[in-house]
Amino acid sequence: MPIHLTASQSGEQIQTGTLETLTDILDAYRVILFNDDVHTFDEVIFQIIKAIQCSRTKAEKHTWEVHTRGRSLIYAGTLSACLKVSSILEEIDLRTEIQTN
């Protein structure tokens, strides 16, 4: 049975959707990082750690994926969170794109 979330407005209960719907809204955007021939592995690893506060191991996996596949999905979340992550990655001129699901 799905969990329904409600919000109270003027004492009236309004159904806002299921938990799955809320998750879809919160993760509706994603940050893609693209490969380039300018940055070193260590520069990219450091910037990914800074952008998404992940472990070095996870940042290394993203960096390797960018290197071998040409891109990596770095982060999924709200638009504002994705804009923040993207702007941190772009501080050193890494190329990113924000996409919608």
C-alpha cells in the first residue's frame, strides 16, 4: 500500500502524492560530467569530492567512468542542488550538463 503524504493548509488536509512521487520530484534532475583532455585525474577526483562530499573511492570510480565512457552521472537531486554541484565542478572549467529525468 503506498504511503500518501498530506499537507495542512488552513486546517484542510490536501493529498500531495505518494512517497514514490516525492522521490521522483526530489531526484528529477541529474548532473552529468563530461570528459576532457585538459584536467588530470587528481584534479577531477578532488573536484568531485568537493562537489558531492563523497569518498575518494567513489570519486575515482566517477573519474574512471568519465575517462572511459566520456561521461558520468555525478549527482541526482533537486534543481537547486544540481546547480550547486554543477557550479562547483565548473570552478575548474570541467564541462557539465544538468538533465531532467
